[in-house]
Amino acid sequence: MFNQFGGEHDGRVEKPSCLRHSGLLGMKQAVLQNRKGIEVGVGSERFAGPQHIEWGVEPSAGMAVLARQRSINAFNAVAETLALEIQPYDLAKMVTAGCFLNDIPKALWEGYLIIKPGGIFVVGLIVCNSEPGKKYEQHKSTNKVYREAHFQ
């Protein structure tokens, strides 16, 4: 899906939005600078870049290319099999990727496995009853990217 519509989604995320702004503010408090961090579901790096996250995991080859062009060391992988491919990090974060996962508990377990002892794993979900969740759900049928999403 993101291979087909990644550029369109990237352009939408680039525009200022309530979700992006609040997500960045919330994550800023959790992300520790000068630590080795990775974003699971890095997309085109719109969240990772401003937070100085240098590593990313992205299942969409097209989105991973965009992330690499923006200086993210992006691995092509899926969240449900991270520990097999990635070395331990001080910080792992997964922001809004949950609505596109096939197995959320497995992905969360894999995220836990890629952090070092004492590391931090930050998860940000779009909750279905939240204002952004309701907005995305309302427009799901007409949005190419979020048509396949399932909100928690």
C-alpha cells in the first residue's frame, strides 16, 4: 500500500497537522538525545528526523528510499520480525504504525527485544475514540492509505 501511495502520504504528513504536532511534542519528552535510537515504521522519516533518530525500520521499499534520502539508515523489515534483523538500541519507538500491523502483540514483543537492558520503548497509537482516530475512521473509505488501517 505505501509502495503505491507513499509519496502522497508523505506530502500529507509534511503539512502541519494537529496529530503530527502533538505526536512530536509527546515524543520529544521521551526521546533522549545522544542515544542510539530506531523508529519502527519510520515511513519517510517525518517523525524520526526532528527527533535525531538515525535508524529506522520500514516494510515499504518506497518509503524506506525516502527515509534514506533524508539521512535515515532504514532497514526493509516488518515490525513482527525485528529481533532477527536488528542489533540492540538504547531507544526504540513505534508511532502510529500500530494501525497497519498484522500482529500487534508480536510487534510489541519484537520492539522490546531490540532495546538494550535499561533501554526505552515508546509506543504511540491512534486510539479509535480519540479525535484523530474518529477523523481517520470517518474518512477511511476515501483515503488510499488509511483504508487498510485498524485503529485500537
